[in-house]
Amino acid sequence: MQSINKRNLIPLLKESTLADQFEDEDDSINMCIYSQSLMGSNWKNYLDEGKRVLDYHGEMIICESSERYDKIKEYVGELELHVKKDVYDAGKRWFYIHAIKG
């Protein structure tokens, strides 16, 4: 049986570092979901940690403000994640990226 673990790191980060909150081992998580959570100056750290804990063929889902699309899409590419679905429309408020580690 699979379990679901949820983390809301914003309140926790005031007292510790991002790495302290991810106790999971490398390649141990099936899916990471980022929904309006990559707005701080350390957003790349969140994606780095997500990639680290994702297992092979693990999925990363990102839903963020369209204003941040170019930067986030570029960094997802730098992380060498395979983009399975990319929904972006400059006229819409949000974008959606579904990427696979592999």
C-alpha cells in the first residue's frame, strides 16, 4: 500500500533550512506537486530537492503564475526532466508543467 506524504514548508523554513525538511532518501518519492509554491527567491532549491527525492520515472507537477513560466520552464530543462505536458497561454493566469524524471 502506498502512502501520501504532504509538506507545507513555508512555516517550517523560518526555523530551519530546506534540506532539513526533506528527510526522504534520494530516489524515494513517486510524485512532487508544486502549486503556487515557487514564488520565493529560493524556488530553484525546491525543484532541486524535488528532483533529488523523485525516483526513476517519478513525476513532477508544477502549477504557477504565467509570469514565471519562462524561468521555471528553462530550469526544468536544466534539471533534465522530460516534459510530458506543458500548458501555457500568455492570456491565462496560470501555467501547468508535468515532467518525468528519467
